[in-house]
Amino acid sequence: MTAPIRPVPPGSTERLASALPFDTGDALLILYGTGTTDRFCCGDYQERGFEEAIWSLLRSAGYQRIVFCTLNGLYFRDEQSAQLDRGGTVAPDNAEPATMTRFAGPQGRKVVAQTGPPPTGGSAPTMQDPQIIQKLDACMTGREMRTAVVLLRTEDFLQHNQAPRPFIDRIGAWIAAGPSAGNLCVLAFSNSGLQEVHESVQTNGGMGALQAFLSDQRRRRSGSGISRVGESDEAELRRLVHRTRIRDGLRIDDWSRLDKLISAMAAMNQPAGPWIARLQGLARDGMPLSAELLRQREWIERANMDGRTALERLNELIGLSEVRRHLSQRADRVRARKVRRATSDNPPSPHLIFTGNPGTGKTTVARLVGEIYADLGLLRRGHLVVADAPKLIGRFVGQTAPLVNDAVDEALGGVLFIDEAYRLTEPDRGGFGLEAIDALVDRMENDRDAFVVIAAGYPDKMAQFRSANPGLAGRFPLRNVILFADYDPAELLQILTGMLAAADLRWEDGFTADLKLVTEGIYRDRDENFSNARDMRELAAEIEDNWAARVTDDGGIPLESADLPSRLRNYLR
């Protein structure tokens, strides 16, 4: 879930702050996702790891002693926590994590290290050491000071220690006690998805209190203690670009296009770590940051660097008149409300159903919808996540909801596109499909305004999908059901000739007339298997193959009717 926005301390970032709610009423918080092992460009433009960034958040939330734990043992990242643990007094509130104290063995001897991560290897104890578990329990149950315990790579604790039961039992006691002691335990899993977290707990920790906590939190409609630390957003990437510019000399190719370029970077939905390496590499090689270079290296996908808006690019697509009308009306409505400064507790649903045969551009338009909604301020990022029934449906009881949550988490800030969504309602899904719909409806309610769902499929089957759950009709009103009609013969001809031209093929007017007859015949004889632009793409490939076999090495010879597949030449009579 997404926590309410609150001030972010300079030493942390928005994506971590939004994932770390302190008001759930629980003594336990579970974090997972790529962000738990990522680097962060924080509000003060400094690069930090997950430990330092979460330390800053916890300290700003009033936790006086902050304890970190890995398979290598327990340690502190700041002198105040170490002094308090030794029975000392509270250091100033603005203390930085400049010193780290580490428990290195069963006797509690301490090794002080300078700033940086804890050392690896050696004889540090694992979680099977009872004294480590006792120390964690003392931190969580003590009332002398507000304490936060952060367990890193919790899945490793569950997998590699020889006695997981005492650890799980202690967690159960902390959960049962609630926040009465004022302390907090953060379990940070490096798993990218919630389903992996469930499997790790179930496999290594059994069906105990932690498993029950996961299930209970998933059922909550708000205030959940499970959050995903996601990928770098636009604000963080903007700081990163300017940090690299100032610190490493990164040059900007076109300042007027920088904002759009950063938006395109954010739409890739990637951790900050790869972007840090990429930008530093450009600076090191003396190459300016430009949209052309990033597209060439396949670091971005968006094509709006030329100044055209996503809505303008939609209007340039062939056909799709109903789609253009609906999205233009929505854009006009949003702009008009902004002019009037109108607010509403019940804005129109942004979720859409695309109906139509394959090959009519539904996935392409779904990607543009994300960009359009982002341009209008309806979505934070505007990226597209494509899912289908197998990705959302589990194989056994309890697996489906985490799979849906993983897909939604990945789509937060953008669009979740469910192709062939009607398959979720098919009887042979064993009821798991309806479970997926229930979980999806819950997330559409709990994370309202945080992401958009676009469901696609054949018209009659999508009508069944819409009626499969009482919550779907309200979230997909009839006015948001958009028909993608089959391309007519003229549009099919335009698509086909465009593909042939893109392959650097040429032809005379007589061949254009042949193609016109062929596309008219294909349209006239189409059946339920007709795939519109997809069929035109296959036809263009066949024509090019036949032409290549005929002309051998002379690439200047134009196309002719002999290059058409033999099965289609009867349309020329």
C-alpha cells in the first residue's frame, strides 16, 4: 500500500518514506522489493544505501536507539545508539551515522568500525546463537528508550539459521504485544515480490505467527504493515542527474528537453543503482545526456522527446476514432476542472476496458494512456505493466492474492494492462481467477488514484468479466468500455504499405492497386481469428521474403504481384 505523504528528512527519499508507515498500530513492519537493496539519491543530493536512508527516517520519527541485524551479527550505524545500548545518555538529535558498533561474538565483545557497511565473513554469529535472539528480544520489549530493530535480508535468517523456531516465536510475541513498548521491528526482505516473501516465510518459518501476520495484513483495507520499496521516481532521478552533473561533470545535451527526458527515465521503473552507474559512465566518457543516446542504448522507451504530447501521438495513429474521442474528452474534463480549481471526493473512474479483436492496437494505446494520464497529473509515473491470467492466478490456495499484489505493486504510479482479462472468470481456473478479481478490486479501492487498470479482451467475453464481481461494474463504468473496431480496408492498406515502406521496399502504382484488392478481400472474408495489424505484419514479412527470393542480389527491383502469397492472388481476379 502507499502511505500518506509526509515530510521526508534530507537523508532519505520519497519512495522509502512512502513505504514506511509508522501509524499502523503494529510493532512489526515488513518491507520488500528492489528498493531494499538499492542505492538512493536523497533529499540532500547525497548517495546513500538502504541502511543509511532508513536510519535517517527512523531517527526523524523519534527512535533513539536503532539496531541493525544481518547474518553476520548485530551492529549500530551511529554513536548515539551505541552509547544508549551501553547505558549512556542521549546524543544530540542531529547525530549522523558516523560510527558503527558491532557485536562480534557470544560474549558480546564489541568492535568499533568507521563509517561504512559491516564487515563480512569471519566468525560473526548466525541467528542460531541464542544470545543474538535474546538481544533482539530485549531491544523490542524494553521500555527505557524508543528502539527500532532493522533485520536486513530477512529471508536469509529464515533459510540459514539452524533454529528458526525461537526467532519466529519471538516475532510472534512482539506481534501479540503490539506497539505498547513503543518499539518497532522492520523486517526487510530483498525479495522483489510479495509472493516470494510468502514462500520464504512458509518454507523456512512454518505457518506460525509471521505467516498469520502476513495474511492478516493482506486482508486489511488500510494501514497495512507490509510495503514495497519500489524503484526510483522522477524527483529522485532529477536529483541524481544534477548530482552527477555537479560532482562528476555530466553534460546535458538539451536543457529544454531535460524534464521530459527525466520523465522517460522514471517511466522505465528501474532502481536507482543502474542509473547511477549509467550516468557516471556517461560523465566519465565525456558523453552528454540526451534522449537519442538513451534510446540508442535502450535505456528509455518513450518517444515523446520531439515535443509531441502522448495525445498528439495517439491522434496520429491509424483508426481508433472511439479511443481518441474518449481520451480527448477526459483530457478536456481534467483541464477544465483544473481551471475551475474544482475538487471532488468522487472523481470519474480512470479505469478502462478495451474490447476488440487482436491486432487493433490495444497494448500500444494502453502505453499511451499511461503517458496521457501522467501528463494530466492523474498518474505519478505513467509506465505500463503487462499481465495476463497466468501471471495473476496461483496454483494453490493462498498464492493468488500475493501474485495480484506483486503485479499491482509493480504498476503503482502507472498502468496495469491485463490482456485477455476474461480468462480470470473461466471455470477451469478452479475459483482462483475469481480470487484474483477480488484481490484486484481490493487494491483498486485501497490504492485509489495510485494506479490505473486497463482490462482487454473480446467484447462478449469482457461483458462477462465486468459482471463477475459487483465491484467491477462501478470501477469500469459503461462509458469507460471502449471498442477497438477492426481496421477497415483502407486502414489495412495504409498499415500494410507503411510496413513495406519501413522495410525500404518500393513499388509501382499497379502494385498499390493489387494491395488494395487484397486488403479488401481479407477484410471481406475475415473471421474470428482475424488479427488486424498483426496479420498485416505477417503479410508484409511474406511479401518481403518472396521478393528477396525473386530478386536475389538486386535490391532495386520493385515489388510486383508475383511477390504476393499464392493463397491471396485469387483476390486479384
